[in-house]
Amino acid sequence: MTEAVSRPTLEAVAALAGVSRATVSRVVNGGDGVREPLAERVRQAVAELGYVPNRAARSLVTRRHDAVAVVIAEPEARVFADPFFALQLRGISKELTAHDNQLVLLLTEGRDDHARVARYLAGGHVDGALVFSLHLDDPLPGLIHDAGVPTVFGGRPDWGDDPRAGRSAGVVYVDCDNRGGARAAVRHLVDLGRRRIAHLTGALDQTSAVDRLDGYREVMADVPGGADARLVVESDFTPAGGERAMRTLLDRCPDVDAVFAANDLTALGALRVLRESGRRVPEDVAVIGFDDMLPVTEQTEPPLTTVRQDIEEMGRLMARLLLHGLPGGRDRVALRADTPPDGGVILPTTLIRRASA
Amino acid sequence: MTEAVSRPTLEAVAALAGVSRATVSRVVNGGDGVREPLAERVRQAVAELGYVPNRAARSLVTRRHDAVAVVIAEPEARVFADPFFALQLRGISKELTAHDNQLVLLLTEGRDDHARVARYLAGGHVDGALVFSLHLDDPLPGLIHDAGVPTVFGGRPDWGDDPRAGRSAGVVYVDCDNRGGARAAVRHLVDLGRRRIAHLTGALDQTSAVDRLDGYREVMADVPGGADARLVVESDFTPAGGERAMRTLLDRCPDVDAVFAANDLTALGALRVLRESGRRVPEDVAVIGFDDMLPVTEQTEPPLTTVRQDIEEMGRLMARLLLHGLPGGRDRVALRADTPPDGGVILPTTLIRRASA
DNA sequence: TTGAAAGCGCTAACAT
DNA sequence: ATGTTAGCGCTTTCAA
């Protein structure tokens, strides 16, 4: 690559300021134990020369990299196109940037990449990893665990039958309260007087979909006649899937009077089919989504009641946890979040009432 | 961060193989000038110890980082949620991975971040940058240029009145043939016998939207009565925008018999409104999109005729250009693409005929 | 073809 | 409080 004009070194700054390299280093790294007038002279020199520390040299001695890998398993393009990731990445990026850490992006698709990623992480090029492993039975969590890198997972990982699961293995993840959010949504529908409350699930190979379904079932167990299995239709978090599922549902249970969709996009599809079928929302059928993606929920007709989760904050929290909250981290962070027994951090959800329910 | 168990060093490998560090280094870096039996012994030792080179130490002496920054200006969340970026990133990731380069992701929003990014790039932490600067008058390209880092832009950047523009400044960008693709689309509509051919534009603060509009105009200039300004409705690349624009269009020109939408999402919105208005596609109104996002184009009713561009390939090409094709790069790459006079590389587009036109 | 040795720029332990 | 110095792990002359 192009020969960058050689940047000024500590040496140069030291010379200009008339001090030793060590002193400059101290000032650059926070300036403890350097008397003010001297420190100021150093800062001047730094500014004058436009000095920027050489990360490689620093890493070599500190054995830290100030770099974090973000691993995104992306079997389908859809996964990434999801605004979800965009928001989470944004949160991560902000937090890392604020702490002068680099974000190294690792996209994977398929087995070969898994090995590659594992090797990379084990290679010790980054201080930690933030991993999005959405799918059940994904071998990635296990591989990464074996790599011995401090890791925070985005979303509750599925460990299947793997005995290394849970806190015992030092696993940390951040998720939103999928189950609680689902319960709140369904309870709200119950409070509205609805009884034939259906659920259009998300892709059930993802823990978030499973957890939301569980929440739905918990509440429905107490609703007379609520255990009707026909009220649950499997879908996949997409608008098209929502349409299909809603058609199936109307077919099976024309008497449905409420729908809890696994996410806003699914709700979007459901609304379309409901309108098509001549049903009024919320009069005939109440609809609730999940996520509160504003571009969706505020544009629907009628505006969508939904369960809000702060996705960007999830990302930020993942990064914060990795940087400060992990064993060996610089300090512990105070969390405003639940901490379930399995090593996760669960962010709260809020029911946002709009017109659809 | 956690104290990673200290990885084996060159020294260790050398000891195990019974050779000098220099020899190990040679083998690890390609193995030129090392006799085979020896080289094999070294490889054995590397494997046995699970040796992975320390990038920091290497960078310190080579002054290369094998790292590339991907800068994404993201004023709105939407920008990132676009499948477009996902695909381009994928292409970039693949190419960088294949050459053992790290992808350092830099997300920006707003002025403060610009300065930060410029500082980072100027700081010499990466060997080059891939920059997505979608919006006209974005100061980022200028700042980055000043940072003196080898850079490839994604999409034709707008240099406004900046005199540093173009090849003179060594600017390189990769784009698809927006103008040519638009021409092909409109010509196809003309060949179909359509005369009242409308264009729903993209967000006109992006060069891709401007170029597509230009292509449309070029062809329409030769169509009798084609210069009707009312046939052009400004939109914004979104389905909702497409709906709005289509309504406006039907209002202004009820006699429209063809629509060239700036992208597939816009076409999606347009199709919806056309159906609503009782018009048949393509009998009454033919519709063409742009991008060929399969999840969209294959699912519409009817399936969407569109202009395909290979987005992932654009990303891959950007990375390849940065790694091999830039002044000072390791070697020149052979391109199957046009190279316009202004320093860009333009990938071809193809008209994909489906049922909508 | 292989080895010995000199740093790359920085931090941290030790001296002062 | 400041300076001196010894490496961190690697590549790269230069000698053999």
C-alpha cells in the first residue's frame, strides 16, 4: 500500500518538549504523575507534531489491542438486512468508539468460515468478541468458547445439549425480555376482553421466537379455552410470512379476535391480510407486534400497538459488558437490567399502546 | 481484559524446529528461499504449537496493518438497514478475508464523527479505506482525501465544487452503470410501444438517483412528447415513497402507460397503488424497477422486470482495487469493467425481463 | 540457503 | 516526579 509519510514518534515529541520518552508516554496515557507545567509542554508538542500513538507498538508491549471483533453469522442475506442488526451495530460502534476501541467485523457463512473465525479469535488479535448467533444448534458459540476469548453474545444463545452451557462456562449474553414482553402483550389483549388470541410465531430456530412463544403460552394457559393449538401459527419474522400465517389462521380459526405477532414485520403482513378479508382492526381483531420499529409501527394503518425493546441499547450494553464487566475487565459496570441465573443480562421491554390494540 | 494464555512465538517454533527465527519467518511468509525438508520441519512445528503470528509485532516492522477501514456514513438508520449495504459488505468481507485483511468498521453520524474518522484514518491504523458516502455535499470524501489514505469510494462520490475532484486527485470509485441501466429500462419500455413513460426518482441527494434520472431523460428526449416534466416524480427509494409518488403521478398523468422506478422498493410501492387504482400490470401500465433484489422482485405480483446490478461484486471489486489496484498496491488487477475518465470503475447492468414489463 | 543481529515505537520497571 | 533502560515479537539487512 502507499507509503504513508512516517508519522512522528514519541521520540520526536520528547525531543521537541525537551523531556524523556517516558514522560511523553505518561502524558499521552492519562498524565498521572506528571507535574502540570511539564504536562502542558508535552501536550503542546503533541499537538504541534500531530502525534498519534502507534497502536502496533503499544499492543506489542501492553498485550492489549483495543479492538473487539463483532461476529455475525449470516446464513441468509436477510439476517443482515434486518434493521435489527443495523441498530445493534450502531450501539456497539458508539460504545467502542467512546472507549477508543476498534470494531473488527467478521461476517460468516457456513462451516468453513466458522473454523476461520475460531482461528482468528484464538489467534489473539482482539481483546474480545461480540457474537450474534441467531440459530439453534449453531456450532459457533461452542467454537468461540473453546477459543478462550472473552465473549458477549447478542441474544440468548442456544447451547443445545452442550454441557458447557450457562454461567458455569462463564457465558454472558444480552437479550431483551422476550418472554416478559410477550406476556405483557397477551395480557393486554386479555384485558381488552379478547379470548380467541392467536400468535404468529417468529422463526422458531431462533431463541427470541421461542421465548416469545413461551410467554404467549404462559398467559394463555390461564385463559379459558386459550390452550387451543390452532391459534398458534408458525411464521418467520417477515411480512410475507406474516401474510401467509394470517391466511392460515383465518382459515383455521375465523373467530379469532386478537393477534399477537412475533414482530412488527409479521404484524404488517397480518394487517394487510386482515384488511383484505374485510376485518376491522382493532374492532374485529386486535393486533400487537414486537420490536417497535418506528418506520413500521407508526406508518401502519392503524398505527401498531407493540412491545418496544431498545435495540441500540442492547448493542451498547454488549460492548460495555465486554469492556468493563467481564472477569479481568477494567471494572464492573452498574446495570439497570435483570440478571437471570444463566449468565445473561435481560433488558426490559415496554408495551407501546397505539391504535391497533 | 482476560489474560490470554501467552501464544507461542517465532522463537518457540524456531527452537522446536531446530532453526533460526529468520527461517521460520521466511516459511511463515511464503517460504521463498528455504529448502524443502527444512521448510517442512518448520511447518510441522508451527502446526504442533498452533503458532499464529503476532500482527502487532509484524506491523511494527512492516509498517503495514493488513487492515482496511470501511466507513459508512449513516445519517439515517435506514441507510444501513438497506440490503444494499449488507450485500456490499459481504463482498468486501469475502475479498478482505481471502487476503487475510481485517475489516475495521467505522460508522458515522454527523459532523463530530467526521472529524473522528478523518483523524483515525490519518492516524495510519489501516492500510486503506472503503468509503460509502451517499449524499451530495458530504464533507467526508474531502476530509478523507486530505487524510492521505488510499481510498476507494462505493458509488460515485459527489465532489460538488471541490476542485480536488476526479482522477487528478487520484480518486477511485466503484459504481454500477446507473445511467446505462436506466437507459436500457426506458428503451425497453419504448420498444414495448409505451409512450407515456414516467420515472419515480430515488432520493436525489444521492448520485445513483441523479444518474438514473439522467439515463431516463436521455432516452425520453427522443420520444415524441417524452419531455413532459410531469412524468417525473421525486421519491426516495422506499416503498412508502413509491406509493406516494405513484399517487401523485396518477393524479397528474392518468394516461401514464409505463413506470420506471428508481429501485425495486419504489416499484413495490407503485405496484400496490396501481393495483389499488384498478390498473392492470403490465397491460395498462408496465413497471420496471432497479437493483433486482430477489426477495422483492420475485415476490411481487406480477414478478418485477428490473435492472440487475451485482452488488456483492461491487463490494468485492472495491476491496480488490484497494488491495491490488492502487498506486503502491502489490500489483494491478485486471478488470472486466468500464473505466470512465473520472477515476471510477463502472460495473455493467443487465435488464431482467419478468412479467411486469 | 541459513543464521545473527539490529531495530520498528512503545510501555513499564527500575533508578534517580 | 522524571529519566534510563530493557524488552514486546517480528522482519530484514548483512554475513557466513
